Amino acid sequence: MSDAGCVAGWRAITVGDDVLRGVVLPDRGAELHSLVHVPTETELLFQAPWGLRPPSPERTSFLDRYAGGWQELFPSTNDETTYRGETIPFHGEVALLPWECEHRDGALDCSVRCEHTTFLLERSIRFDGGLVLNERVTNEGVEAAHFTWGHHLVLGPPFLEPGSRLEVPAQTIVTIPELWEDTARLEPGQRSAWPHARLREGGTVDLRSVPGPEAASHDDVYLTDLDDGVVSVESSRLRVRLGFDHTLFRWLISWQPYGGALDEPLAGSYALGIEPWVSMLPLGQAVEAGEAIELAPGSSRETTLRLDVEEV
């Protein structure tokens, strides 16, 4: 199913089946703004309390326009970076660009060309009781080019609740070198064995257990050494499972604003990110570290992600 509409002034396309219903915003990086489990009418994705801001003639940054949902991060993730003399913004180019989207053969086919790199990114969205993303990157340039890649998938209430459980097939926890906010509960610069992370105040915490907003904490957690490509989050009523190629996406980034995001523009967030990334480094640094993907001119790289929801 597919129909067009408008959300807060943004062109919107509703897609789905009798299990999942999604809303795609083509002019906002073709982000999945909403994803609802139809039998229980439960919103799965984080919906920021400040709401979706209307379109502006000025191009804003990823954080300034962020309102929850699920974004594609390409050809870079994390901080602003420089690649071959071009500045790639925070979390890449494509989340800030309008995409071409067309409903065809039971799928929503979307595509975008980068402005600062030579890549074409194509995504086919379909539903078969679950949500399937078939994706392809093509280098349209005349020389080899590099990219990193990520999915900024963030879950929120009413699905996410105190006592939810995060299961990740990871071996290693890495935290950022310096604190974002003083509300961080995890010790910065650590490398620990999953699932027990060291706390700033001493002791450890089991990251599989999701606290409520009363935790008043805000952390960014990088999980790696993945044994498999399936991560799940289970609440009292539903279980969300995300499958991906863990040989491509070797990191699972878990943004954890558990009521402690105080600084704008993220103040008031209660959410949990489950974000497959190629590298924890932005593109320029990832190239230097040998972690970026190199694609020859005219060649492509494909991958598939799948999200399933079941009642528990």
C-alpha cells in the first residue's frame, strides 16, 4: 500500500501492510519518520517531543532538523569531515537532501545523488510482514572513491519503556573519549566486555537493561566485534528485531538518552538507538584508518536490512 500526503508541511508517503505502517518523507532524506505496529497501533520510532519542524528555504544541519525516526547516513557518519578537499557534514550528505521516490511493483523505490562525492544511493522499501530495505551504492565517478555508511534507527515511546531489554551479539563496548554532557553515566574512553560497562561513579551497569527517564543519563555507546547481524529490543508487549550484514556494518551504535539530554537541540529525549555503521569514524579518518569502503568507478555495493516485530 502507498499513498501521498503531508506531515508538518513535508511531502509524505505512507507505505506498509497489515503488520507495519510507515511514513517516508522524500524531501527529508527519505527518512522513515514513523513506523507503527498495526495490530497494536504502537509507534516504534522515537518521536521527538519538540515535533517535526516545517520546511525552511535554508539548509539546516542534521541535528538542527532532527525529530526522531530512521535516517540514512552516507557517505560518512559521525562528525563533519573532509574528503578530497570536500567538506562532508555531520552524519553525511544524504539525510539532508531530497530523494526521488516512486511506488513500483509493491515497493517504494528511492534514490539520491550525493553533491560532494560521486555516489548514487538507491533504496527499495517493501513489506512482507516485516520491513525490508534493499540498498545499492554505485560510484558514478571516473576514479575509485570511499564511503562509510550507517543507519540512524532510534526507538522511542510508547514502544520503548522502562524495563525494555536490548540484546546485541557484540563482544566489546567502546565509549567516546570525552563527555557530551555531564549527565553521562558511563566512564568515557573505556573499552569493556559486553554487556557490563564501567560507570563514572564506580562499578558497572548491564547495558541490556533499559532504565526509565528517571535515570537522567545521556550516553553514546559503540558496540563492536559482532558475532552476528541481529539486534533486538523487547518491551512488555513487543519485540523489535533488526537484521543486517555484520561483515559490512561492523559497529552497532547505541545512542542512549535516558532522560538526561539537557542541551539543545536534543533536550527532553528518551530514546534508544540501534544503529548499524561501517565505522565509528567519519569518512576522512576512516580512510586513514583503512576502515572505509573503496568502490571502483562504475561498480556497486549492495546490502539488505530487515526489521521484524512480534508480540510477546
